[in-house]
Amino acid sequence: MPHFAPESAAGMRAIQGCTILRLVRRQSLVASVVLTAALVTLVALPGAAGSQTLSSVRPLTAEAFQPVRLPASNDGSPQAIRPLDAAYESAGHLDDMAALIEPGTSVLPAGRSAVKLPTPRLVTLVPPRPKVAPKPRLSPLTSAPRKGAYRNSITGLASWYSNGTTAARLPHGTHITICGVRGCISRIVRDWGPARYLGKRIVDMTPGDFVRVTGRTLRAGLAKVTVYIH
């Protein structure tokens, strides 16, 4: 900024010119700031095109409805169902009067064929007789085997049981001869017994063999015998 002496007129004019220049610059600066603020405000505001506020919900009035009458029936009488249109039926449709005919030829019988009936006869039915099991053949009693015809012999008590076999504490299939007061009989061991804790019993016989060899009834239960092992 140049300095002028205040005593001269030119100096005063110069001072006045500088003051006016300063005022003009300040006004232009203020105007630019105002314009910039206005542009920012316009950009920030939402566009007015196509925007509107929501309308309030208005209730429906009775004038918006119109009465409609739908007849449920025709004066209460049953409705007749019309048949289908014949134009839409197939070529081979069936109805109540259609006849079912299968292809081919058939010959009707000329008459009834003769059937030979059997001659009736009287037959007397006899109920079958119940089968009776044959009595087992009892082997004859024999005497005690001779010395040398057996390997060993055991003497003890004999018992009986209803198993239909002879039991001893010997291998299955051993040939033995059991002798009592009435005689002797030969048998094959088919079962194991009596139990080992029955030390005095050496053989279990069938009820028939027990009575024949010992001569005692079954109520006796036990009898003394000798068993020869072959």
C-alpha cells in the first residue's frame, strides 16, 4: 500500500480511491459467499418433481356396495340333467341299448349231450376197527452162560423203568445177559443208567423183563440179578 502525505490534494484522492476499492472487494466477497450457501441449500433440498404426501385412509361407505341376488333354486323343482352333446361322443361309445358282440363264429349245439350216469347200488358202510398194537414176542428165558462165554459179570440190584430199553453203565450196544431167580435173558444196552450215586443198582430193565427174570411184581421195585458182559 503506497503512503501519501495528507497535506496534498492528490494524496487525499488517492486515499479515497483506496477506500472505495476496499469496499468493492468486500461486497464481492460477501456476495460469493451468499451464492455458494444458496447453491448448497438448493442441492441439499429434495427434488419437487414427482414427490407428494400420502393421502389419508378413507373408510368405505355403504354407497360403494350394490346388492346382488343369486337364485339358489328354480321354484324348488329338481333340475333335469341334459344329455351330452352327440357331436362330442366317440365312434364306439356304449349306451343302454348297445350290444356287445365278440368277433368270430360260433356254432350253437343242436341238442343236449347225453351223459352216462352210474347205476346206483346199496353199499353198507362198516366202521373200521381200531388197530391194536401186536404184543411183542417175548424171547424165551435161558440159563446162565457158560464160563468163557462172557468177559465179566456183575451182581447187584436191578430196577425197572418205562422207557422200552435196557440201561446199564456200559457202552452203547454192549451185549449182556441178565439172570434172576426165574432165568436169564439176553439184551443190548441202549441207554445209560442207573445213576452213579445209586451204587448198588447195576441195570434198569423194562417192566416185562423185570417181572419175567426176577419173578417179582413191579411194586417190589428192586430185585437181585447178575449181569454177564459179552
